[in-house]
Amino acid sequence: MVKNLGIYKTAALAPRVTVAAPEKNADTALAMLKKAAAQGVQLSVLPELHLSAYTCADLFHQDMLVIGCEHALERMLRELKNTDMVWVIGLPVRIGDALYNCAAVCQSGKILGLVPKTYLPNYQEYYEKRWFVSGGSVPYQTIRFCGQDVPFGAQLFKFGEMVLGVELCEDVWVPVPPSSLLCLGGANVIANLSASNELVSKNDYRRGLISRQSGGCIAGYIYASAGVGESTTDMVFSGACTIAENGSVLAENERFEQEGGFVTGCIDVQKLMAERRKNGSFHDNAVQLGVKPLPVVEGTLPMLHEEQIDRIWDPTPFVPGDPRTMEARCKEIFAIQSCGLAKRLSHTGLTKAVIGISGGLDSTLALLVAAEAMKRLGLPAENILAVTMPGFGTTDRTYYNALELIHSLGATLMEIDIRPACIQHMQDIGQDPDVHDITYENTQARQRTYLLMDLANKNGGILVGTGDLSELAMGWCTYNGDHMSMYGVNASVPKTLVRHLVSYVAGISDERTGKVLQAVLDTPVSPELLPPDENGQIQQKTEDTIGPYELHDFFLYHFLRFGCTTEKLQFLAERAFAGKYDSATVAKWLSTFLRRFFISQFKRSCVPDSPKVGSVSVSPRGDWRMPSDADRSAFWL
């Protein structure tokens, strides 16, 4: 199936090379290009000077070598004339009495343009100025090459949403690479044709350089370096191939492969454009540097079939998969939360915190944050008034977990049974207590908040909110109930991450606290506003009602961070959760997410202050400003 997902399949290729043998090098390049085309690749990048080999040295002064490269390229153009794939290959190009190290951008039998290398290394093992002239100051022009009129110079190549810019090897190693200016001028994908030799630890640096440049440019970056077969007189080349996107490496090969390097990666151009639209500094930078429009060669590419997209999407984008990274992430977030609360307490001159403790994940995390904040301020844990408020749905499991947690942390315990007050309130408003509707549920949530607010006033403290990012996004909170507090420590933490934060603290806590935290982690997520079942077990499970939080957090991340369309959200989720949720299930909960997200903005428009901890937030003072009555029909499945 073909959909406009803004995803382009690219390849970095490093065929085996023979020094000074253009026809042989054309053969190895053709074999890899045909393989790439068969896999649905839309853009392939080959190394610098591949047709000649990079290590020809003074043979570059020989006309037969330069002419041979032109003839080899002509043959490649003929053999690939029926291929829609764009391919970029390096070769020497002579114009008058000057020789240039160039990249030829080709498609369907035509050379779309020639881009000369700007920066020629002439130090240590490199001495390119001995043979080549920099193309940095050469005016844009049309030359005759391979029997075609070909644009020559700095330029961009536009294929639908993908705008390609080209630089060569050393270009990316200078303080202000051409790719930076190309991207400020409109490019969103960069091809780098390289011949980078191998030295101890150089690969790590080079990989980081590629990743950083893709991040700074908010672009895709395809890097293909000279492969095995180059001369080893003074250097060794490995055929290093890397594809990166906005600071992350999507694909890389095992170096020193005897048959050459071959990697593919699907670059999400729509995602890159969404990031740029939100980043005003990106465009200000172009104005500040006086970046002028570049010539643009326009072409077309067939849209990618879904089955040809081989990219894997992380089903838990808020949660790192690597345990070490996960631990570091949790440590940092926990510090942000506790420092935020400590600052709010010190600013107000208050020394007490009031928290409602249910025995669930969110209130547990909030209590842990409060305990850490007290440590940072040099205050005793007993300054935390931890209030447990049993209601109609409270189970023994959560109740005793709450009590044990409060005791283990040394907080001050207070218990208030809210049932009598709720029954009185329902009598006052004419609500039948046997009708378990939304009024029945919200009466309990608001009664708890009413008590907590007054207790904060009475004890000279602030009420710490416990609600998380996922609940705010879905509107799964009672307006002016658990929706409200004086400082919300969890409001920027998604539900899928709350669990890991609690687990992290369990791992660094004493045995007693760690044991009760594990008990909390093993408890189903529930607001406990409906009575338990006949066995005293939790009857009201949140995910049975609104859907799996892992799906909703996935939708939230891609919808807010990258502005994904509904069609794309469906596709990404199907890929990320393949084998776990079928298409119909994803569509059902995506509809639920979009409906709840739109109708719940009024709750998010007046949330309390809270610390931002990640790249996604719904604070109306920060990342997300939205009218509460926005129509959702254009976003509907």
C-alpha cells in the first residue's frame, strides 16, 4: 500500500574499489545500486571519487583516468536509465584547465547536477590541493558532461518533500560545513561522499560528528566512505557507512567488509520539517548569516510502499531501552522533580508539604519526590503530611501499601474516611449513592482535593499534585479535583515512565521501602472510585476503560512532538506494536486518544505550575497552547 508518510528510503553504499580502474569501479557500483533499487531505495549515496578511487595520487594528472571516469559514468547512466532511484557518486571532473573533486547526482539516465568539493584537505596524510581546485568560489554554471548539459556548482535537489544537499568528506570537518548552509537554505537531507581513512578511535569521533551535524541541521545525513580496495600505501579505508537523522544514528555497517558496505535507512522528512517549524532559531540563524537561496533542481520520486519501509519505531519513546541509559534518565528526572519542589517550598517560605496517598503509582512517585525535596532542604520527612482518604473503591491492597509506604519514609500519617462526607454531599445535591455514574466518582475526587487544600492551609504547607502527563493528555482527571494542586511534580512525566521512576527509587532505597514500592508496582492502575468486586479486588481498571497507556503515550509523543497525521500515527503504531495490537485495535484506541485529547484541553488550560522534564509537555505556559473548543473533525479517523 502507498501512503504519503513523508518517509524516504535511503542507502549508503561503499562498493569494493580498484585503484585507477573506472570501468571495474562502475561494475561494483552498478551491482550495489541495482540491489538497492530492488529493495525500494529512493536515494543511494556512494563514496568520494569512487569511479577513479580516492588514492590515485598523481594519476589524477593523467587525462586517460579522468576521461575514463566520464565514460564509466555514461555507461552507468545507460544501464540505470529505467530506474527512478536517485544516486550520487564521486568522480573527478575537468572544466577547462581545472580539475574538481565532484559528486554527480543522477536519476533515470540523466545527471541532475554536479557538486564540487569545497574544502580540500592538505595536511598530514592528505594533499588534495596537489590535484584539485576548490569549488567553493566557482560560479554556478552549466557545463557539457557525458553528452548532457549539466548544472555545476552549489545547488539543491528537490524530490517532493525531500530536499537534497551534497557535501564531500572534508566539508563536514570544518567549523561551518557547507551542509549547515545548505540546510539553512532548504535542504533536509544531506549526502556526504567521503574517503575517510581509519585510525585508532577515529570511527567513534566520525560517527559522533555525523550524528551532531544531523542534529544541528535538523536533517537526515547519509555518509558513504571509500571502501576496501583503496591503496594501502599509506592509509587503510574501511567503507564506513552511516545514516543519521536529527542527532540519532539510524543505521551503520560493519567496517572492513570485503564485499563492500551496504546499509539502508528510512528518513522521516515530515518529522524533520515538524521540528524545524517549531524551532524559530533555525530560521533566525539563516537570516543572521545572510543565507541566500540556492538554485534548485526539481525531480520526482515514486512514493514508498509500506512493505519497503524497514525502519523500526520504538513502542516506548519516553522510555530508553538500554538499562544504563534508563537509570541515568530516571536519576535526572527525579532530580528535576525534587529540585523543582524544593525551590517552590523555599520561595514561599513554607516547610510543609501535603500529599494525598492512594497506594497507586502516581501518588507514590509524588511522595518519593517530596521526601527527596525535604532532604535537599535539610528538613525532616515528618514535614510531609501524607493523607490517606479511603473511599467507596479503596481496596485493602492499596490501603495497606499506602500506610506502609508512609511509615517507611517517615512521613506524618493522617487518615480521613471520605465516605460519610461524600454521602452527605450526594444527599445535598440529590444524587442516589447507588447510581455509580460520573457524579458518584467525581464527588470523591473533589472531596479529597477539598480536604487536602484546607489541610495545606491549616499546616502552613503546599499541596503537591500527583497527576501525570498521560492523564492530562487524556483528560483522565476530575476538574478541580485531582486535576488541581499548588505544585504538580508529575505533570510532565508520562505514565509509561512513572513506573520506571518508582522502580529506580526502589532500587536505591532501603529494604523496607523497596519492598513496598515493588508491591505498588505490582498493583493494577486504577482511580478506585467504584466499589471493589465481591472478592475485594480492584474492579475499576483504567486501561480497560480508556485503553493501554503504552499506546496513548506513543500517540502523544508523535502527535505533539512531530505533528503526525492520523494516518501516520496509525501506521507508526502498527509498526511499533506489531504482533501485540492489530490494526483495528490501534484504530480504536487512536480514536479514543484524539477524542479525549481534544475535549480535555479546558483542563490543561488551567493546570498548576509543574517542572518540565522531557521534550513533550502540555503546559499552557510552555509547549502546548490550544483553544479549548478546537474542532477535531480534521483529525478524526
